[in-house]
Amino acid sequence: MKKFVTAIPLQAQGKLERKHYKAVGNLRLDMEETVSFPILTAFQGYVNPGEHSQIIAIRTDSENARRNFGILEQETAELCRKRGIPYPDIVVIDVPEDEAVTTHVATFRQLIDRFSDGDELFGCLTYGTKPLSEVVRMSIQYAYRVKKNASICCVVYGQIIRNSASEAKDSLVHDETALLRLDEIVRLLADQGVENPSGVLDALLAL
């Protein structure tokens, strides 16, 4: 199953704005609609009409996160109606509003319990704290390494470009999947004891 992992942002009421995200590095992310959640660029680009999928939402225990989760549900429903996509199974992982290591470890464990053999994995690194984004990345890589025939399809990051007055002037969505694959290559090179890993990496990156 195609599974899309995203954290729910903590912006206050009225601060989570829809953006027209322009795709960078992956035209499948391009879309005409405006959305608040970059993960939806991957959702609309990869889920086919009639195909069932799942969104895994990491929701902090706060009023803002609960309200913004409702926005995710609304925007997802709009896209599904327009594209003829079945409304996905939305799984919520509620987490405490703190940065304790034990909290992040518990979140990681809940995430990996949601993955199965054969899953096609998607993630968004835009929202959430830096440790939480790392947990999302680690969980996707775990599933790729451990689950049979699991694949990392697309990991996105939404960027807001601002002018000198801090006003938003453009919105981009980047396909960062290659970075996760590069990490896998580095791990394999280390495991194999390659004597000149930088040379191998240079050759691979030149392809």
C-alpha cells in the first residue's frame, strides 16, 4: 500500500496558509491546486484513481495541531473528489508536546508498527521539530531495510521563499528522495569496507 507520513504543523489559527507549490526535481509533484500540506503534492501525484492508500499523521497534543489536522482532512477530501481518488485511511499518531528522547523513540516505534511488507513509502520533512523530522526519515528507512519489498518512493520538503521584508513570494516543493538513497549507499559502502568511498560516491553522483 502507498503510505504517506507527515507531521501536523503547530501554526496558530489563521497562520497555516494554502500555497501553490512549484515542483523541483519531480514533475509528479506539480499541481494546480493550493494546499497547506506539501505531502499532498506527493499524494495527488502518485495515487491513482480507484487506488486505496493511507496517510499517517503525527499530531502533537495541542489545540493548534488538532485544528490543523482538520485542515489536512479537508484538503485531502477536496483532492480526492477532484481526482477520483478514494479517501485514504488516515491513521493518527498522537504524541506529547515535548522533545524528550523517550518521546521520539516512542513515536518511532509507533511509526514502524504501521509499515508492512510491500509498502510504497512517502514522507514529508516540512513540519515538526528537527528531531521529529529525523524520526520520520529514520522510520521510512527502517521500513525500507526491514520490510520485504518495501520501497522509498518520494520524500518531499516544502520551502517558502521570502523577500527582504519576510513576505512569502514563492513556494517550492523539493523531492529529497535522493538524499535518503545516498544515505543507504554510504551505509553499504561502510559495511563493505570500501577503501575509497568518496571516489565511489563521486562516480555515482556523476551518473
